[in-house]
Amino acid sequence: MSAASVRARVRTEMIEEIKATARKRLATDGAGLSLRGVARDIGIVASALYRYFPSRDDLLTALILESYESLGNAATRAADARPAGDQRARWLAVCTAVRDWATANPTEYGLLYGSPIPGYDAPRDTVAPAATVVLLLAGIAADAEAAGLLRPAPLATPLPDTVRGDLRMLIDQQGSGLPEEVLDRVFLGWTQLFGLVTFEIFGRLDGTINAVGDYFEHQMNLVADLIGLPA
Amino acid sequence: MSAASVRARVRTEMIEEIKATARKRLATDGAGLSLRGVARDIGIVASALYRYFPSRDDLLTALILESYESLGNAATRAADARPAGDQRARWLAVCTAVRDWATANPTEYGLLYGSPIPGYDAPRDTVAPAATVVLLLAGIAADAEAAGLLRPAPLATPLPDTVRGDLRMLIDQQGSGLPEEVLDRVFLGWTQLFGLVTFEIFGRLDGTINAVGDYFEHQMNLVADLIGLPA
DNA sequence: TGTACATCAGTGAACGCGCGTTCACTGATGTAC
DNA sequence: TGTACATCAGTGAACGCGCGTTCACTGATGTAC
């Protein structure tokens, strides 16, 4: 390995250390992440961070990207650990993985799904990684649909044309060939998943539901019934 | 009116002005509300605020309480504006009122339902007002149930005993006499409502759903079907 | 009704803090000949 | 292999800012006799 690439490797290691330290700091500071605090933890002077990140916002962006990646990987791994043919198990595994990840990384979860950070504009790069989980869920539903296994619960409300159009566009972009009605319910499940995790992580269930784990699993099963994933 | 009570009235007016100004400031600063900023807007020196609020946290608490009240009132008024016998209309009216309020007051919504504010502990007083909306929803379902109008969608997943116990306790506290299965689905609707509004307000739907209003109404109707509110 | 005193709102200076960012610098590490 | 130069990481001081909170104070408003 040439001398130059040694320096490059040390550099990437440093970048990793900065990001790791910043993630730890997030856990105590919340979104009010401070460069000086990170530098302090590393044992470096604050200005030295500018060798690696041009500004605080760039560090934040890097953290957000990494968090999406971390969450997306956890969800993907959970789905892959289930039998390829058992779509309900895969669906529930994704849901549980999201919840577990959020419980283990509450501040990072807040960074991704909580209030927007004042004065910080998420750049475009953060849009694609944010879609991993919902794409995973849609893929699972698509597999069940393709296998002819989907038995959606009959509900009276029809899909409005405008919404159908929006869903159609998304389906065509992904080429999944899912019926709009199915994606509609996938989205309901997606909202339910993050709605419930957000309630739990942000303490909105405190004092009402004690058996949160059981409750979560139960709600996710209700949604799976609604979508019609085979038991 | 005695001289003393004039002074008292001026005082409460001042408290109102401070809160109103702070609410406006929230819209630009986000949760990083600054006392000095509020004082500047009022045209007063920062230390003068301490005549009215012992600390920044107390001002925040007052704002949170007021916001819950404002949201709760909007939801209650919306329900009351519908025929007492039309529970689906009342349910949907509450959902729409929550969305409209959130759209009109996004930062306050974030204050109530977004990431916890670093370094701020919500005191106990904020617990009760936070429950208004869900109690309203449960009440609507209870009315439909009492009238024998509820036709819940059949789903396979049974209610686990632990969750049933938690729900039973809540029902007994409120004395609503609702079956656990119904409250279970009310909670699903409650999560769906705030999950979807949070997605929308925090921009998580950008680039996917364009017809957000139609989509929202549609999703809320699906939930109403699930609970079994008569059309 | 008038006066002496008490209460209260608001002032302005100060304390101590932390922040993001810049800049000229020192040494160490790498590169070219 | 050795030397002169270029690159880069990290330093430390500084800038300019804003923050929450305290404190002794000035005047105005209210109270008691």
C-alpha cells in the first residue's frame, strides 16, 4: 500500500470516528448537536473538524444519511432472515426491526422522523435513503400479490381518482406492478408503523399502554390482516 | 373595579401578550425558543419577563398547555358542528380539524407531537390536556356502539390478554363501557391520524403523494370503515 | 382628601457560558528528483 | 538513498454572536391611615 493511501485511510478512519462520536453525542444533546462538543469528546480542537466537514450542517447531513442507512439495513436484514415465501413474517420482521432500531437509537430516530431541525435544510441526497423501508414493505406486498396470496380485508371506501393517480405514478416508477389498492394499504401500514413507533419513542403512550411490545405486535398484525398478508 | 384588580388585569394581559408573542416566535425559531427574542419582539428588556415567568421552561410549559387546549378546542368544535347522531361525520370532522390545526400551526404541532425538546421535561400538567383528542374519538366510537351502529371490519388477529388488560383499565377509568376490541381500533385510528399528520407536516410525504388532502380524507375513511362507523 | 409607605413593573449592566467559523501557525507526513 | 519541497492535520487565539439568569436600581401605581 502506498504512503498516500495510508494517509487516505487514516483520514477515512478519522471521519468515521467523528461520525461515531457525533452519533453518541446526539443521544445526550438531541438535535442540538454541537461541533465543539464532538471535538471535545474526540480530544481535538474544534477547528480541526473543518478538515473533515466544511460545516456543522454537512456533519448533520452525513449523520442523517448514515442513520437512514443503518435503519434500512436493519430492516432489510430482518426481512431476509425470514423465509422468502412467508410474506407476513417478513412484513412483521420489518416492523419489529424498525421499532427495535428506534428503541436502540431514539435520538437518531428523532433526527429522521421528528421535528425538522431549525435552520437546517435536508439536502436532496437524504430523500432516496429515506425511502428504503417503505420500498421494502411495498416489495413484500408485491411478492404476496404476485404469488396470488393477498386477501385484503373488504372496506367500503373507494380509492379517489386523484390518489389513484399518485399511487399509479409511484408504482410505475418502481415497476412493481402492484395494484393501486394494495399500495394504498401498504402506505396505511407504513404510516401506522411510524406513527406508533413515534408515539412510543416520544413517550406519547406513557400511562396508557403498558404492554407496549405486545401492543405493537398486535397493531402490526391488524395492519397485516388489512393488507391481506396470509397468516 | 378596585385599583388592585386593574393592576391584576394589566398583568394578565401582559401574560397573554408574552404567550402570543412567544407563539409567533415559535413559528420561526422552532423549539429553540429564546426569551430574549420574545422580549425583543414585545419591546421589553429580557429580564422583565421574569416578572411573569420564573424561567424559560415555565413559558414553554404554558405554551404547550395552550397549544393542547387550542387543538383540543378545534377538534371539539368540529365534532359539535356535526349532527349528534352521525358518528362517522363527527369522527372525520375531528380528524380534519386536527390536520387543519397542524397545518395552520406547524411549529406548535411539532412542539406537541415532535421530538422531545432537549433539556426540557414536560411537567405532569401537560398529560391530561394531551388526551383530549383521543378521548373525543373514543367518545364518538362509544356513541356509535351504544346506538348499536358499529359494524367493525372482521380481522383475524385476536386481542392479546396483556393488551386487553391495558385497554380495560383505560375504559374503566373513563367509564365509557366500550368493548376492548373497539377501543383497540380507536387507538389504531388515533395513531393513523397523528402518524399521517406528522408525515405531512414534517414533509415525509413530499414527492410521493401530491393530492395530500384527498389522501388524508381517504385514509381516515378507511380507518372509519375498520372501526365500523356507519356511512 | 392627603400623605407616608409598600408593592410592583420594568431597566440596564453584568456574569458566565457555549456556539460556529476564520486564520495564521507549527510539525509531521508524503512526493519528486 | 538523500534532500528540497509540497501537502496536510491539528493548534490556539480570536471574532462576533446569542443565550438564561441575577441583581441593585428607578419610578409609577396602589394601600392604609
